[in-house]
Amino acid sequence: MISFLAKRAATLVAAVLLSSFAVFLIPYVTPGDPVRKIIRSRVAGDVVDESTVRAYAQSLGLHDPLPVQYLRWLSDLCTGDMGLSHVSRTPVVDQVMPALAITLSLVTVALATAALVSLPLGVLAALRQGGRTDTLITTVTQSFIAMPEYWLAPLLVVVFALKLSVLPSAGWDTASSIVLPAVTLALRPISFFTSAVRSGMIDALEAEHVPAARARGLSRRQTLVRHVVPNGLVPLSTLVAVWFAGLLGGSVIVEVIFAVPGMGRLLYDAVVNSDIPLAQGGVVVVVALAVAITSLADSVHRILSPKVGGTLA
């Protein structure tokens, strides 16, 4: 187990470093002079004079080899220095952290809702495997896959904000503002979570220890609660973590439609405005957090799953 965790930690560090290097290269692989882009992120106003550009480039070490520049940039990043936004001329970190907190709140509510809905549906479908209840639950939840966010979000706005006037159509001002974007993000995960719980429950019901538990005198309810449901939750825990990591930067459409000032909206604005320091800071934070979450989920899955955990050396 210790060997596995050490390898996982090494993989995590390597993935974050490779991702950060790819993010560092953004000014060099996008159109325009990379030196001017970098100087613009450090100096207020546009630098036009060539002699001034050369002087700033020399002082910032922009003529150094790329590996040297990357290490310097990474060192600044580790101290919280992500540069200045091209547009607002404020530190990028001051924009990224509040936006990240909003997206974390939105994604947490969305996936918690999806998990709470999927768990009883998946258990019920597994217990009624092949019956009408199973067919109904599977059909309804799988239909959610065909509801993309860019179609579902305007529909929810029309129904609940314009027609019924029970929820705000956009913004992040009140507690009710989270309802429509969270529901929009939750529907598609519900289909995958329900399927995962159903499959995990069916596998657990067919395991050898279930008849043994009944033979020891446990009731059907006790057997389900102690032996079946916990084993059926293992795939759900992994899926939740994967979706959490994906939605951190994948909620762009929802955040733009509902005017949620989260990471998705921040990255969208950074791309539209060619705000490279803001894009770099946002992407590297999202990638690092996503890699950490998926690595943690994989480690937890190895620990909780007897079948997988038994193979660890």
C-alpha cells in the first residue's frame, strides 16, 4: 500500500509539472510576440518603444532559455505570484481564488444533488433488476445524457424564471441563485451515477459473502445495509471525484448562461479578451486541483475495493 501511495504521489507531481509547463508555453504558441505579451502582464500600460521593450525583456530575463524562464515562472507561481491581468491590471490570484470558491460551491451542490438522487434510484433498480421499476429508472435516467447544458439551461430559465418566476434567471446574489445552474450540472451525472450504483449493487448481490451473511442469520435488510450497499458505493465514489474534477473547468457554458462569476466564466473571459496571465493562472489552478482530486479518488478506490486492494503489494 505504501509503495502504491508513493507511486501515486510521484505521478501526481509529474502530471502537475507537465501541465504547468504546457500552460507556461501559452504566450509562445499563440499569435503575437511572446515578449510583448509577457511584458504587458508585468507593466501597466502598453510598451511600444523597441528600446523599452528590449530593456524590460532583459530585466525580466526573457532572453534566457525556456527551461530557465519556466523555473522562474514556476517559482513565482509557488509563492502565489501569477502576474497581472492584462485587462484589470490587478493580480491574477485575486481573481482566481474567489472564482474558484464559487465554482467549488456550485460543483459541490450539483454533484451532491446528483449523488443523493442516484443512490436510491440505483439501489431500487438493482433490487428490481429486469422488472418494470428497473426499466423505468434506467430509461428515464439515461435520457438525461441527451440533454446538453446549452439546451437545458435556457429551458430551465424559461420555465422557472420567466414563466413561474420562482427562481432568478442569472447572477450570484442570493442562495436561490445556485438552484438552476446546479440542477443543470446535476442531470447528466445522475444518469452515470445511477448506472454505476445499479451495476455495483448487482455485483455485490451476486458476491459469495451475501449468502454466507444470510446463513449466519442476518436479515435481508441487514445484509443489504452491511454488505451490499457499501460495496455498491465504491464505483460511485470514484465517479463523483472524476466528475468533480471535470466540472471544475467544464462548467463554462452553465456559468456563462447563468452569469455565475466562477472559474468557467473567468476562463471564458480570459480567452475572449486574450488575457494570457489570467488564462494561465486559471488553467494551472484547475488542472492541479483536478489531478489532485482524481489521484485521491483512485487511492481511496484502491483502499475501499477489496478486489483491487487485495492485489496491492
